[in-house]
Amino acid sequence: MPSLIKEILLNLFFIILALLIVPIWLEERRISDHVKTMLKTIAIGICIIFCMTFPIHTTNGFVFDLRQVAIWIGGLYGGAFSALFLSIITVVYRIIIGGTEGIIVTMIITTVQVVTCFFLYRKFTTSLSSKQRITFITLLSIGTAILTMILSHIHIDDEYQLSHIISTYFPAQPLAAFLGAYITETIQKHSELRRRIVRAEKMEVVGHLAASISHEVRNPLTVSRGFMQLLLQSERMNYKDKQYIQIAIEEIDRAEAIITDYLTFAKPAPEHVEKLNVKTEIERVIDILRPFANMSSIEIQTSLVPFAVKGERQKFQQCLLNVMKNAIEAMPNGGTLRINVSIDKDYVLIHIGDTGVGMTKEQIERLGEPYFTTKGAKGTGLGMMVVYRIVETMKGDLFIHSEVGEGTDVYMYFPSYYKSDIETSSKRSRFEQVSY
């Protein structure tokens, strides 16, 4: 029995090494998420080889290992191709080891795992909370453990040997799956928290700079614009000169708009807090953007409910306007803009989705950073900075899910007007997978 425990712990060590050390090492590297997923999958593949090389021996001669756990975690977090890669490694190495019955069982189990990962990967990563994902992997491990024992029972006639297998193999598999999924979720949470802290520090610096210079820049611009308007009204100006002055006024207005965004970002506290009807405010913003949407052949679909939140009307409208405008600009060839309002416990959820070009995970992670934009020379990056700050000042939170070529979904959570002082921790724990 001590030897059995040592072998189980050794298999666990291989799994933990692949799931803990490698992701932490990759976190500090500036490489794409695709490459990170590939390297994590390779690490789990090596883990599977080590688990099969140093298996767990029962007293009745039955040999097993925890490779199924590694395939479940690698496949569900990495995708169907990761599951296929890990399954191929498992089957090939099992053939090298030998044993007809073991090879057949391995091929059946890995096929089930690949098919399951192929159909459930998207739902697993986007629709389940952290606790649900841990539970889901644990239940799947129990399922494959039962299937393995059923298939093994075909070749094992000794009831005592079968009962011994059940008492050792059956508990080890789900416990290892629970531990592996828990480690993976913990690392992801810490990684997200680290990104939030870094972003908050950057925002703080930009906020101080904006507050210190915006007022000083706005004053001379206002004076300059006033004199240009006087020149525009002069009868001694020819048509061409008036055109140049009009262009200069428009550029000053553009600079004023940028400064206004900076001021909004730099002033975290709302000045005139009031009760806001979410349905009414969204309809006002849609009326403003409808001509722009029609020009781009955008269909606007809404499902609005008149829930109330607490905030400053102008800033709340600006927040909605920036997000919806980004969504429309992401669909240059037409598409559908979906706006839904619902309630989740004590929080009002505003979901704004588009069918546009989408974003990579790297772009999503940088949204809201100073001067980062996906619009190239046409953007300043201030729009999403302002959105994040306004949502933050309203004690809400924002999550973004996007796939390249499939569109973007923005989820904004605001405390209900009657529950605005409640912390957002419970909501974050339930919907944290949207950010990822």
C-alpha cells in the first residue's frame, strides 16, 4: 500500500508540474495565446508519457495511470485539437508499451474524450463558471473511470481483483481531476487579477496626467476657436479662406472632444448621481447612432427592460455610445447589433453584441490601455479607457468575449438602483469566464 500511494503521488506530481510550472513560466513571456496553448499542450503530452512510464501497480497485478485526467484538462481548456494531439500521443505510446487488451481500452477511452472535447469545448470555456468547470471535469473523470472499469471487467474474471481495482483506481481518478482543474482555475484567476492590477496602475498614471493638463489645454483652445469664429463672420474673408478656417474650427472641436474624454477619465466621481432608466437611456443612444448604423447597413435588434441603475446620465450615455459605436465600426460590411437588458440577482446586465470582425485574446487584454486601439490611425484608444472608468465609477464591471471573424460580445454589469452598494464579488465569480 505505501508503494501504491507513492506511485499515485508521482503521477499527481507529473500532472501538477505540467499544469502549474509551465503556465506560470509562460505568463511572463510576451508570446501569443495560440503559442502558449500549444506549449501547454506539449507539456501535458510529456506529462502523459511520464505517467504511462511510471504507472500505478495494484497488489493484484492491475496497472493504471492518470493520463485520462491530463487529456480532460488539456482538451477542455486547450480545445479539440489539443485533445486530439494528446490522444494520439497516448495511443502511440500505449502501442509502444504493448498489451492488446490495454491498447483497445486506451483507444476507446481516448476516442470518447476527443469527441466530448470537440462538442463541449466552446460551452465549457464560455458558458460555465469556475466552480462549474471544476465540477464538470471531475464528473467527466468519474465517467471515464467507470467506462474503463467496465471495459476492464470484460477481461478480468476475478471478482476480488475487480473490487480491489475499484477501491484504488476509482477514487484516484476524480481526485486528481479535481486537483488539476482547481490548479488551472486558480492560475487563470491570478493571471486575470495581475492584468487588472497592471491596468489599474496604468489608468492611475494617465488619470493624474489628464487631470493636470486638460484644463490648461482647453482654455487656449476655447479662445482660439472664438477668434476663428469671428474671422469666419467677417465679410472681408474670401470663400477659400473661410474653408480653411472652418477646417481649423473642426479640428479644434476634435481636440476638445479628446480633452473631454480625458477629463471624463480623470474624474472618477460622478457629479450628479441620479436614478437612470436603462431602457430609456439605451433608446436615446440608439436614436443618436441609428443614422450611422443605417449608413453601414447595420440592423439593430433590442430586447430592453426598464430596470434602474444609479449614475450620472451624461457619462452613462457616453459609456453606451462608445461601446455601440465601436460595435458598428467593427461591421464595415453590414451586420447585426444586438442590445439586451436583463437582471441577474441584484445586477442589471447590459449585453451589446455584434457580428463584426472580432478580436484576438491579445487585443481583448489590451482594451482600455492608454493609447491602444484596434482602429489603426483612425482611433485614439480613449473611448474604451473612458468606458472602463465610467463602469468602474458606477460600481459595475465589464467583460468582453470575442472571436476573430465571429464578432464581439460586451457584458456590462451595474448594481440595481436599490442594491447599488453591494459588492460585485458574487457576480464576478459567476461570470468571470467571459473575460478570458
